[in-house]
Amino acid sequence: MGNRHSLRPVFGLFFAAWGAFSAREARAGDAVASAKAPPLAGPAWLQELKGSDTRGGFVSHLSAGFSGGVTPAGTATQAWNLQGDTRKSGADATFRADAAWFYSVADRKATRSSGQAHAMQDWKWADSSWLTFARGEAQYDRFRPWEWRLAGYGGLGYALMDDADWEVIARGGLGGRYDFGTVNEFTPETVIGGSAVGWRIAPNQKVVGEAMAYVGMDEDAPWRFSGKAEWQVTLSQEHKTLLKLGVRDQYESQPPAGQSGHDLHYYMGIGVELQ
């Protein structure tokens, strides 16, 4: 790919949110009432967690803060991070997406420059806990042999828990990834794991996470793991601000010689809810 270190990746996070408002007409002979937004059926956090489409649009968050970690080369880093996520839920389908970027410098040299984005669509089966899903992923890491990675998967999921306090979905499917950079190859994979894991601890606190294993279908093919756990605390309902504390890890079973299979991030940030 030419001089891979000359790339200057820019990861844009665009999250839009809007509310749907309806107008009511008075009965015949009465004056026309002014347009009025319908009230939410319960707290906003409950509608988001249970997948209600009461808002009629996306619920999004954008945050920035400090992070640290250990690179596959064993270098400890202190970095900046920028993250965002969005979700739209309805009776028949749920769409969710997230993106994150981590960057650190030591002695005026970049020691970490990586980003990742995921998008997933769930189609719920009528009167059932089963669902069908499609998932897309994109990754960039300046210090990995593959540098760029694109992946796509599809399969079945099952909602193990789905109530006001818990949301846990198990998934399994097929797909593959294509690596660009020093390594240029396609790898067919199976994907197994639990995603969209949410636990409502209190009205202003929740824990969200994901754990996915990707197993190559070829003989002696490597496998990899991606995990995330994040604690979110609403700081102000009025100003829609929140605190995030979390950890991410990506593991590869066959790393380059002299490197660890783990790529660990821990982070904190202050964010805002957009709607």
C-alpha cells in the first residue's frame, strides 16, 4: 500500500437525532390546537433500553476523554479518545452503530493511532425471541500488519433477556474479513458471542458490553476475540451529559513475532446525548 506510515486517517463521527412531533386537530367547530409533542410513555432511559420507538428517531451519544492501554508491541500508552454511538429501535427492527478513535504521542512520535466502527441491524421475528442480524465492521491500526480491515457477517440471534433492567442477545453467524496492508487476504469466519448486553443498575446508571469470537473456517486459521465493557452514568438529565468509564480488548491468536496478541484500551470520557 505504499508508505503506510504516511497515511493520515480521519475518522468522522456523525450522529444525527431528531424528534417526531404531531399536531392535533380540535373537534369540528373548535379552534385548531397548537402543535404539541406527545409525552414519552415513561422515563427516556426506559424507552431506549426496551427498544420503544416513542421518540420516532435516533438516540445518540458523543464523548471525548483520556485513555490508556498496552499495544501489541508491549508499549504502554496514554492517549486521547473520541467515541460515539447511535441507536434506533422499533417494534420490528433495531439499528445500532458505534465508532471509536484512539491516538497517543510520545517524544513527538505517534505510539497509537487506531480506529474502529461497527454497524448492526436486527430484524425481530413476530411473537418470538429470535431475530436475524447483519453486522459490518471497519478497523484501522497504523501499527498492525493489516493496517485496514473490513468485515461483514449475518446470522441468527436470540434475546436471552429483554426487560426494563436487562438486555442480553446471543448471536451466531457466518461471514468474513479482508485485511489490507502488509497482509492482503480474505479470511472466511464464523462469529459467535453476545452483543447488545445492557444492565440497568439504577435510573441514572447502566453497564453495556459486547463479547464476540471470530473463528476462521480454514484449517489452522487463526481466531480472534473482541470485547468491551462500559459503565455509563448520567450526570445531568437537564443537560443530557454523561460520564463513561470502560475497557476494550482485541485479541488475535497468531500475532506477529515479538508481539502480544492483546490490544488493550481503557478509557474515560465526558459525553452528551443527542436527540
